[in-house]
Amino acid sequence: MQWTPEDIRVIIPIGGEATRMRPLTVETSKATVRLLNRPLLEFPILELARQGVKEFIFGVKGYVNYKSIFDTFKEGIGFSARYRIKPRVHFKYQPRVDSIGNADSVRINMDYYRINDITVVIQGDNLIKLDLAKLIEYHISKKALMTIVLKKWKDVKEFGVADVDEDLRIKRFVEKPKEGEAPSNLINTGVYVLSPKIRDVFSSEEVSLMREEGKMDFGKDIIPFLIERGYPVYGYVTDSLWFDVGTPERYLEAMKVLLGTLDEREIGGKRVDSDKRVFVQGTSPDSIRRRNVIAMKYRKGKLKIEGSVIIGRHCQIGNNVYIETSTIDNFSIIKNNVKIIRSSVMDRAYIGEGVVIEDSVIARHVEIRGGAKIVRSVIGDDVMIDSNTEIVNSRIYPHKVINTGSKIHDTVLT
């Protein structure tokens, strides 16, 4: 079978409420939560677009998911211009039809857009490096109806786990196995290659009955169904980078790994130290001027940086600031004597004098006034934290005001 990357359709089901990522996802789709100063979903899309894929279909369900995705990506013109992708990619959207699972979203979009080509399914909260050509050639060589990208993993209990034969055909699939019940250490990454013949399966009477019962999730329902009915379902084992960014803890872990591995082009910033991974983003004359100010402070020792760090466009950073293995997003203001350690500070944050932030995620447009300390916590959008406040092991939902001197430990403020 002859194919080109332009023939491939990519469907991205985005329908959940992402409760485990709250408060970052109260008003924002998980797919557009900012990671390394860009929407999370941009990473896998860019990975495939640079390999020649031209058509991406967002299987959005629900107002928050639709609004976040469409307002961020629209039809793909801006994305293509930003990354110099020619001819440009096309972003399409699921019609306003409620899906009852990620497989149902794929079914709806394959039918609506009349897809009769090989389809790749990726998840909106996954980061992955893929050699698309190798994956598609493998899928074709196996004459598979479905190929599942698998990865060896230590702690498998939160994932689907595959039992494969010597030819990597999947014999059994166990979703979120209990202790001691996992058939292997090969987990489902949520990346699938589907033959066009899957449409016949989706339209069958058996699957129609499953839909009526609300059973249209790939991992729980469709994959076991295909295996039990003898359809050729194969595993493709990858050793490439992969993350399921499903919780704030996994978010920070992904941030740290990506900070230490992505190259300068992928980060989109300029190094200010040839010996360290310290990047400052921005290409306009105004942002370059800001970058030069930051670089000068760094060279003079007024800004100390350890580990890998990304600083976004138009950031203002004071004196005697310490940043370690963290990201500072666009238009943020960091005052004097601040410490930011293993944390993500999203765009337009204001971090007051003497603030300490450790192992935390600070969402968009947050204001943290002088003397506050934030440790192992997640602060939602547009929160105002007054001076001399201590927040430890806590989650603060959007638009909250935390009064001066408050001590919040092991708390969720909804």
C-alpha cells in the first residue's frame, strides 16, 4: 500500500472534564493548559505536522473544551505561520454531536468527514515523540485493523496493559489492572493507528448496541471487543519520549524532563549561556530588548540560574532572583529576592518581592504579593495571594483572594 503523510488523518478526542488536573482545568481544557510557555496540545500536533501531516480533527465535547481549543487554534493558519509549515495544516472540529467516549468521537468524525484513509488517534493530554513513517509502515506490514503504540512502564496500575504474542499481536488487554493482575509491563499510550475498515466495525450491530449502553471507550470497551472478535490488533513498542500529563504532579515531571531534553528549535528561545540550558524567548525588537536586559543581569550575577530554565517574552525580572529548573511564561513580572524552584509560572503572573515558590504550578494572571511562600501547591487562574501568606500541599481554585498572613496547608479551596 502506497501512502504519504498528507494522506494521514489525525483525530484528537477531547471530551473529559479533567478533574484530576483541577484547578488548572476549571475554566480551561486540559489540552490548552500551558506547558513550557505554550498550549500542551501544541507539542504532539507540531511533532506530526513537521512530519508532513496536514489534517487534524479535534473531537471536542463540551463548552469549555470547544471554546479553549477553537479560540487557541482556530483553523490552523496562525499555527502554520508561527512554525513556518508550508503548505499549512488544517484544523477541523467535531460537529455539535455529543460523543459517549473517545472511540465514539472517532466514529463520529470518521463518518462526518468521510475518512477512508489511515487514521491516527492521539490524546489531547499526551506528549509523545513518534517516527510516523515507521509506525505506519509497521501497521501496514501487519495488515492490522488497529495498531496500539505501547511503552514499557514501571507502575502500570493507572493504564491499559497489553498481553502480546511473539509477533506483537495483542491477545488480551487489561484496563487499569489491580495489583498482581497486569499481564505485562507494556502500557497503552493512547496513540492508535486505525485502518479505514474500522468504520465497518463502528457501524456493526454489535457496536451499535454497545453505544446504546454507553460503552464506547477505546481502552475499556472497543479494544477488548476487537481482540475477542479476532480482529488483528497489534502493539508497536516505542522507547521514545512519552508523557500522560493527567495530574499536576505529572505536569511538573513532564516539564522537568522536557526542559532537559528539547533542543533550541523546539523550545523556541535563545540561549543566554553557551554552557547552560538557559533560554529566553521572543523575536520582536521589543522582546529582544527585554531578553538583553535579562541576559545582562544574568552575566552580572543579579540573576542566578541552575538547571534548565525557560523565560518567556516580555518578562521583567528583578535583582537577586534565583530560578532553578523552572519555566516563566510571557509578560510575567518577578520582583527582587524571589526564589522559584522546580515550578511553572504561567503567563502574566506577578511575583512580589521575597516570594518563594517550590514544586508548584502558578496559573495565569496570578498575583502573589511580597513575602508569600508557595510549596507543593497548585494555584488556579487569576488568584490574588496577599503578603506573608504560606500555602503548602494545597490547591486554590480560580479567582480566589487569599488574605494577608493566611496559612493554608493540605487544603483545597474550591
